[in-house]
Amino acid sequence: MLHHHVLRRTSFLLLKELILCSLLPFLLPLRLHRTHTFHPPTYKTLLTSLTMLIQQLLKSLESFLTLINKQSQSPLQTAVIATVGLLLAAVLKYPNRAFLTTARPDLGKKAIKGTPLLGNMPEMIRTGDDPLGAMLKWFETYGDILSVTVPIRGRFIMVNHPIYLEHILKNNFDNYVKGSVFAEMLGDIMGNGIFVSDGDAWRFHRKTSVNVFTTKLFRQLVRSTFQETAQILCQVLQHSIAKEGSEDHKDLDRAVDLQQLFLRQTLDASGKAIFGIEFKTLLTPTTEKHEFGEAFDFLTANMDARIQNPFWHWTDRLTPGKTAKLAHALGVLEKYAGQAIAARQAEQDPAKTQEEEEKRAARPRDLLDHYINYTNPDDGSKLSHGALRDMFVGFMNAGRDTTAHTMAWMFYSILSQPRVLKNLRRELDAVLGPRYDPERLSYEVVMTELPYLKAVFHETLRLYPQTPRNARVAVADDVMPDGTHVCAGDLIIFSLWTMGRNRSVWGEDAAVFVPERWIAEDNNKNNNNTFENKPNGGNKSPFGKFRMENQFKFNSFSASPRLCLGQTFATLEAMVTACVVLQQFELALVPGRPVPMPKGSATLPMLHPLLVTVSYRS
């Protein structure tokens, strides 16, 4: 017979582990604070610890059951035995999927088996440093549609082929929404703007924005804002060039981080083009902090963390100092948005002076002008301050990080492949001339006469999409094109990063950077030898015509009816920057650096700086 104190001690140990499992989410931030070693994202450490505790608990249960005999038990022992029974029942009910998810035998081999109660979370934790690579391996192993389960988040249906995207984003559009979870995660930052809304709210935002980007605006942006900010970028690059013969001529300390420079450039361009704000972050020394840029960086990082962290409610509140930092950053955002809106509304005052009216008339039009002057055709109302604020935040977020990261990956792809750089220079010299001339660079030239540069830009987005992972929630039960059943509430995950590497979609060279896949032969072009007969430009490109792919195969700008409003804006900014920089400078990747890897984020920044050395183009 067993002694009571042995049984009691085992009961206490089991109860302790159960309590630790339940309190872990609350204890973890405090422990990190005490040790001063907080390294986001905390949820990864939390999930790893939780997994280990549950596995240890299951082992302890097995030992505990061997100690139970027919002796009468104390209340504590009875409670532990009852808990053990419930846990064992849960394990039997959820043997290979996450707790509280529904069994789906109809999925068959498409459902990847996981561990009891935790589902596929342990494997996601193990591959947390490379989630996109892990998704790619899943698709290569199980096919273009599969299913996983995760605690709290439930069941994911993951797809990796254009036929599914067309079904979700077009054919059954109303059944697949961003959902309340997405709006809840980002609502305090993004408000109720077009990027987080569904249904009638989304349709209203879309209606107010449909005519905001016009050809007239694009011509103005190419002639002024985009070339001006690109030229300021060139001034920064010029300062990094050491003088010939100086001791630091080959000093790699003079290398510049293109990714950080592009982030500053796109913030300046977006502020000026969208709201008429001169941030001038490119001209701010790197050792100095810019109030808006710093606040915006914090909010962007916080959005990234929330999207990847199922416990963000807890970590946001319990991480020391985070609530105050979030409130401060939101305050800075509100201040700049409020100032821009108030200044523009003041221009509507009929009592303004003649000088103020002349100043307003001379100012270039921007997106804020459109929204300030917008009148609802149904009731004649104007947009509220809150709606204008949400528009401010949404367009700043869309116009800054995504374009900057795309330009970083584009320049890396150009500089790492001499063949691509040679072809690109050949086209720029033929069409624009060997020296930069701002008068030659127009909206029409950029969009229609530089097919190879346009192909480079789109090939960059194919392999490095700025929304590498996306999701929709099923409103009602549905059936996918291949017959797979989708249940209401299922989260549909699709990754443009993995689809861009899908050989069944893009061919055997899917993982290779090949701009030529976007080029169609121009049957009307002259003999190739006649293209570069004008030494100062004005020739046709020697690379045929640009050929756009199906919007579900190439989905970097989403698809109708949610087709990205800023598609042409981003394309022009990236292409103008490439023209201005490459016509004036020779850039070279700093040797010995690791191959760039994507950082875990809602967008796709590089994990490490993109360091290059700069010299004048001869």
C-alpha cells in the first residue's frame, strides 16, 4: 500500500504544473522585466514554455496514475484525480489537433496531424525563425491546399495556387472577409479605414477613393515629388563617396544602408504627395531622431507583432512601459494628422486673404485635397475628422514601408546579378540617355517606354511580395474549386511569397530572378541595331514590350474588387528612383555580407542592413 504523503506530494506537484500552465501568460512578462532581457516577440518564448509544460504534465500524469489505489482520498487528491480525468479526456478528444477545434475527417491527408491539444503550434514554434520557408516546405510536401490547427486561432486552410485566390478574392468575394479579429488587432492604430474594414464600411471608403489617383496627379508626382525626393537621396549617396586619394577611399565604414535610406525617402514622398507635409527625414542626420518617423516605426512594429502574436492582448498590457509608448506614438500620429487636416480646412474659409488664396492656388494638389472636398452624393455630407484621420494613417502606412522594402529587394536583385544590371543600363541609356535629365523623365516614359525596368520591378514583387502572408475569414460554409469543404469561421491563409516559388505556377525556374518572364516580343520593333543610334536618348527600348500577368497569378496588388488603389503610385516611385540613382551612380554590394533574408513582419523587410558602396558613374 502507498503512503498518504507520497500521494499527497505527487498531487501537489501535479497541481503546481497545472497552475503554472494557466498563469504562464501573466508571469512571463514580469519575469522578463526582472531580468531586463526582454526580446520581442514574447509570444514565441511563451508558446515554447507552454508546450514544454504541457508535455511535462502529460508525463507526470502517467506517473501519478500508478500511485492511485483504493484508499480513500483527501479533497485535494480528489480534485487532482478529477483534473487528470478531464485532461485525459481532452487528449483523447483532441489527439492530433488544437484544443476546441472540430475534427475534419473529410480533409483526409490535407490535414497535417499535430500534437494533442496543441495541434501544429509546436512545429510552428520550431520554424519560427523562417515561417515562410516552413510554409513552402508544407506546400511542397502536402500540395497546394492543406489544413493546420493552432490554439486560440482555430483551424487554418492554407492555399497556394491562383485558382483558390480567384475563388476567394473574386468569385465568392462576399464570403471571405478580413474579419473582426484583424480590425480588433489594428483598430487603435488604423481606425476604421479602408485597409481594415469590410462590407458597407469598405464599400463607402472605396467609393470615396476611387477617383483619387488620376493621370494628372501621376504626371505631377513624376515631375516633382518623386524626382525631388530621389535627388535628395542622391545627395545623401554623394556624401558617402570618399575623395580620390584620401585615406578612407576604400573604407567600408563609408557604406550606406539602402533599406534605411529608402524608408526615409518614401516617408518624405508620401508626406508631401498625400498631405503636403515636408518631413525632410532624408536631410535629418542619422544620429538624430525624427519625431514622426520614430513614432511611425514603433506603431508599424507593434502592428507586425500583433499580427503574429495570438497573445497580443496580454503582452501589450503586461509588457512594462509598452502601453505608455503606444499612447505616445498614437499621440504623435494624431498631432500630425490633426495639423494637416486643420491647415487644409482653414483654406476653405471664405474670409481668407488674397495672399492666402494665391498661396493655395499655387500649391500642388494632393490626396488630402480630394478628401477634404469630397461630398457624399447620397446626403451631401463631408468626411468627418475621424474618417480623414484614418485615411491619413492608412495611406502613410501603405505608401511608406511597402514601397521602401520593395526598392531594397529590387536594388539587391539588380546589384547581385551583373546581367540584369547590364540590361537595365542598356535600356536607360537608350531611352533616357547616358546622363540624367529630369525633363526626359515623364509619367508616359516611365509607364510605357521602360519595359525592362518595369519587368525588374514586377519580378521583385513576385519573389519578394510586400504582403507575404494574407488571410480571410469564411463567413459561411463553402466549397473550394478542388472540392475541399470550408466551414464558417475557418481562416483562409495564402502566401504570395510561397506562390511566387510554386513551380506549377511559374515554371521550373520559379525561385530564380528572371525579369525576362515579363517581356513579350515586340513584332513591330525595328532591327535591334537601330535602337541606340541617338547618343543622348530618345530611342526605343531594346527589350520588347512589358506583359502583365493575371492578377490572381501575380497578386502583389491584390485583385478586383480590392485591387490596390496605390498600385501605380508605388510603381512610379520605385521606377523613378531607379532611373535617377542608376543614371548617376555605380553601386556595389559590400562583399562578405550574408545573403539577405526576410524579417518576420506583416511586410517583407530585410533582416539585416543592405550595405552598398557608392561611386560616380563614369
